[in-house]
Amino acid sequence: MVFVISNDARRYYTKLNESKHGKFRTMFDFYYLCLIAGMINNKRSTAKGSEFIDQFTKDFIPRREEIIGLLISTEIERNNIDLNNRSRIERLMLALVQPDSASRLSSDGENLMNQYAENGFYKILEEIPEPPINLDTFLITYYEKIVKPYSCD
């Protein structure tokens, strides 16, 4: 297993991608928004669904380490790990990262990303129950309802 998306999220993505005014290039683009929403919300849900890709897409490879860093940072915060506790942070990193895998994540790291993405999808569904007919409208609403409340502005 690498990146998993639920059937409900697939249906939402498909409906959203029927927009005549903008489309996601890949399902991973939508997965990423779900992942960020889950991490912002700092909640996980059991990932149920099927694998849709076994590694980061070409567009996300240059940001792969940053995304993995966000996962580690989110887990540090969720587990209330003291930033001065280097050994505990190192154990967490070793548990989540596997440099020789296609995703650069261990199976535990992949599972956690999928759990955050699953929860993020439910957050999107709660805030934007029906996919707008315009991708721009979706992205603006996503920012306003999901990202902005947690920003430092």
C-alpha cells in the first residue's frame, strides 16, 4: 500500500473534476489537499479505500521531503513531543521514513499520511458538501474554510 483514497473521495474528486472551468491534473493533487486539511485539523481517520498510486507524482517529487517533513512535524505536535527531545524525534523519524522506498516513507509513514488524508477529506466534505462546478470556487472555498482559520494572519 502507498497512497490510498476512499471511494467517497474518488466520487467527490470525479464530480469536481467534471468542471468545465479547471481540472486537477491528477488524483494526487486532490489527495494532497485532503492530506493538508487533515494535518491542519491534526486528526486522522482510518484510511479505507484502494491504492491509486505507489509514489509521489512527478509534480510533487520536488516537494516530497517537505511533505514528509510536514507529516513528521504534525506527528510531533499530535504526540506532544518536546522539540528538545532529540532521541524521541529521531525514533519518530526512523519509524516514518524509509529512504529506499519509492515514496521515501515506511509503511507506518504511508499509513499515517493516508489517515490524515482520509480525515482531511471528511473535513472538506463537512465544509464543502457539494463539489462546486468551478475548480476556482472550490479552491477559494477550501482556503477560506479550511486553511485560513488556522493561518497566522
